[in-house]
Amino acid sequence: MKRFAALFDELDATTATNAKVAALRRYLAEVDDADAAWAVYFLAGGKPRQLIKTAQLRAQAIAASGLPEWLFEASYQAVGDLAETIALVLPLPQQAQGMETRLSEWMEERLLPLRGQGDEAVAMALGAWWRELDAAGRFLLVKLVGGGFRVGVSKLLVQRAIALHAGLDAKLVAARMMGFTDSKRLPTPAQYRALVAPAEAAGEAQGGRDP
């Protein structure tokens, strides 16, 4: 989570296309295929179904922060973003060990299994996770479970970064990415490896597929 949070900050801090592409290339070079797959999925516009209802996120944040409801709501109105508000009002963790857990592990072993769980189980899990994340991690967690993940990156920019990282033509990467962000088919390491595989290994030509 720490590396993905750092990438999010880099992308959010600049409007320069080349800087965003460079940040993405560094990330893809540093993480394993599972984390790369999830990062590409989210940054290219993938949105899994909302895992925790907004009302429950707000209720749990109010309880964990110790703030009266009116003060939390006033803070939310001033900040304008629920995830940022929650990240700001929660007490600082004693140890942010959850930041060391990889993005793919957060998604596959913690967050996705929440689907279908009762309110009490969700509340317990959410409270525990908030206690092991720093402000950046809490911000991302709310974005990921709330179905509202957005950052200033287009799918074309993501495709360009992948192409440069893998030494491929961007049009070929775009063709391979068809369906990658489908919410019914969550990303896997194998799907990411297919994105960055050498064109010759897949029987393709740079610039597009052979007829």
C-alpha cells in the first residue's frame, strides 16, 4: 500500500503528462505483477462494485474519530471529499504496519472478501484497518472500498506508460487492454504479463495484431 500511496501522490501532485508517465514507469519497474495488475486496473478506470456503503463509512469514521456528528459533517463540508476528511480526523496510528501490505494483498485477501459480509463484520474490519494505516493509506482505503477511486490519469496515459516500460507500441498495448478494466473480470498477474509480453512471443506485430 505504501508504494501505491506514493504513486497516487506523485500523480496527483503534477499536471505534466511526462511526469505522470515517468512516475508510472517507476512504479511498474518496482512492483510485482500482482500489484502492477491492480494499479493498472484502477488507474485505467476499473471500478469494482462498492464494498462498503457510504453511510457506514461515515458512521464508522465518526465513531473512530470521537467527534460529534455535527463537527464531522462540518469538516466534510469544508474539505469536500469524504476520504480526505476521514484521513484527517482519525487519530494517528501507533504503528502503520498495514502500509507494508501489498496492494494486491489488500484487495484480494482483505477488501474483496468483505463483499456480502454483515454490517458488524464490516465495521470490525474497517476499524482494525484504520488503526494500522497512516493518513495516506486511510485515504486510499476509503477510495478503494467506496467505489470512488479517481486520479488525474487517462487510460491513454496508462497505456503509454506500459508501452514505454515494456518496449512495445502503444497501439499494441491498447489492443491488449480491451476488457482489462471490466468489473466482472478482476485483474490477475497473468493478465498483466500478457499486457507487457514481447510482441514476437505472442505472435503479434508492433503497431497491431497480425491478421
